Amino acid sequence: MVTLIDYGAGNLRSLRAAFERAGAAVAVTDRPERVADARRLVLPGVGAAPPAMRALAGGGLDEAILAAVEAGASLLGVCLGMQLLFEQSAEGAVPCLGLLSGTVERMRWTDRLPHMGWNDVTARRSHPFAPPPGTVCYFAHSYNVSPAEADVVVAETELDGWTFASVVAAGQVAGTQFHPEKSGPAGRDMLSRWLEVPVAA
Amino acid sequence: MLRRRIVPCLDVRGGRLVKGVNFEDLRDCGDPVDAAERYAAGGADEIVWLNISAGDEDWRGLLAAVERAAERVDVPLCVGGGVSDAAHGRELLLAGADKVSSNSAPLDRPALVGELAERFGSQCVVVAIDAARDNGGGWQAFASAGRRPTGRDAVEWAAEVVDRGAGELLVTSIDSDGTLGGYDLELLHAVCERVDVPVIASGGAGGPSDLAAALDAGAQAALAASIFHDGTHTIADVKQEVARWGLPVRT
């Protein structure tokens, strides 16, 4: 069972359908007690970090996510949901969940934002979520994560000569900067591999 | 490397796919979700749905179709037409649209762009600009499906909506639209030079080399309708041509 966190942000219908296509049963909830008890959690998100963190905190969902991870749940953040896993976002200088060390910065090096469209996702180390060669996924964002620890980065993406982390993982916490639910077969493959990783009962 | 996007555009009325000439003699051409799914399987990088009726009943039909699309289409879906306030945008995004496009409403009330961007994020706010050449060597922005002149310079209007929070522009040349004679490359070049967000080229595609030329002129994406719907060219044909021009595409 995959539990999708509903805090008023993100295209839940697409994400839900994508997990169902990948063979998972999906529950959508905005209740902290159900989030805290979940074994496989997905944190979606589009838009800006400050309203997203306010919405999570307002519903008690931030504490519930931390409790679930503490209890061994597997957590996947998607797009803004991945950025919220880190400590601090420059977007409104807002503190985030702090499950991963590092910050979120605006992609100042490129002269055209948002980074919108299909781009390569290139594995940087061996990991269950490392994408196969030739993987191209759909992105829509203007901020990127800067993990404090290099080994959190599973895959990177290049834009205008700079690279940024596009798949991160540490312990049972993982994230994708791209939208797997909008990335065709490559995205489905990513979700399938996340679903295959065992979670402690 | 970021790929240039090839984007088929579908006209939708009341949740049904329609085809016609200049919005007249519309024929029912089936389920837009089936068509979107077919295009996605054929390599479309994104799908645009243009709602061509503003009636309440048609709006509900559109939302129902977007909901079904979100369940079956695994590439991004942008929906426009009739988005006149943030509530419309919210309904479309909740139904499962990834981006919403708005054209006339921001010309009447520019603050709408900022309201949409603040609530939903710039990455899902597309402003569509319909532009026609004026006598002074520039372009004027038009509202109401190209029927109503606004007196606004289209390139300056592009810069203004980006300042207000638009994350992408869908730029249609009224002069070229429907001619199959190619996009207005000077318009595209002028807009792409002026703004720092992605630009989708629209209006005038008659064959694969037209889309390649639009992308070569600086657009990040090229939209076309009839060449795909009439079966004269496939998405794969277009991508092959774009690649031949040395531009990156997803294959």
C-alpha cells in the first residue's frame, strides 16, 4: 500500500494513477495519524516551498512524516516534495523537514527558468533507484537541491553546463526532482523500482 | 541536455474532441483522452487541450475529460480556454491538468497572472499570446480568439506577464495560423530574446521543417494541430527532422 500525502499541493490524480499503473494499491490521506502509521509514503508537491511547508505544518503532517520515517517507513518526495526533505529552502528562506542534509537554491546559472521539459537523468552511483542509461524524464522547477553529503546523490541532470541532483536517497528516504508520473515508461520504471525495495514491517 | 518539445494541440468542446475550420463546422472527432494517449504513445512530449467553448455545461465536460486524462496520459497536459479566474485554474489543476493556459482574461485583468502564479506556482501558469503584425513593424496582442485588438504591443505584453509570474508563453501568430506556411519566426525570435521563460511556438506549421525552424529560432517547444490530426506527419517524422537540424529531441 502506497500512502499519498494530500496537503492541497500537487497533481494527486496523476501520481495516484501512475502508482496504480505500476501495480500498487494507493491510499490518499490528509490525516496525520494515517501518515504516521504508513509504511510507504509519497510526498508530492508543486508550487512554492513556503505555502507547502505551512500547509504541512498546519495539518500536523510534518510531525507525522517525521514519525513515520522514525518508525521505518519508506518515503519518496516528488519535485517540490523532494526539496522539502532538505533542511532549508532559499525560496522564501523557509525551514523544511530536515530529513536530508543540505539546502534548496534557485538555479541562477541558467538564463531561462523554469527548467521545463525532458532531460537526462544520469546515474552517479550504484543504487536500486539508479536509472538505466538513456533515461530521460520530465522536469518543471526553478530550484534545485544542494545535498551536504555527496553520497546522497544517486543521479544528476545537466542544464547549460551545470549539473544538479535529480535523484537522491539516504536510508529509506528518497526523492526525484522530475515528475515520474509524467515521464512515460521511464517514470513508471522509476516508481516500480521504488516499490520493489522492501520496507520493514 | 534539455530537449526541445513537440506538442500536439487538441480542440475540446464539452469534453469531446472537435475539428473544424476557424471554429466553424465543428465535427465530433471522438474522445480527447484517446487522442492524447495515442499522441503520448507516439512520442508527444506534452499535450495541449484548448477548450473552445465557455459554457458551464461544456466546462464540466472538460473537467471530467481532464480527470480521465490524468488517469491514462503519462506526459504533461496543459489545458487552456475559458480560464478567467483562479477558481477555474484550481478546478483544472485538481482535475489533473499539469499547467493551465490563459489568453484573454489576463489582457482584461493582468493581475490574474500574479494570482495564478502565487497560488499554484509559475511552473503551471502558461500565458497564451495571440499576436498579429501591425503597420509599425511590430506585433499587436489580440484577445477573444484573435478577434479583439487590444492596442498592446505583443512583445511588451510578453515581458509584462513574465514579470507578473507566467512560467511559460504560448505564442501564436494570427497571421500564420491555419496557413500551413510556417511559423512567424521573427515574432518568435523577438519574444524569446525579450523573456527568460520557455516559449511554445504556435500557428502555421505545415510540415516537420516548420517546427524545426521555430525551435531553431529560439522556441523551447513547437505546437501543431492539423499536420498531426490529418495524419500528414507523425510526431516521429517531426522529431527526426528536428534532430537533423542539430537540435536535441527525446526519441
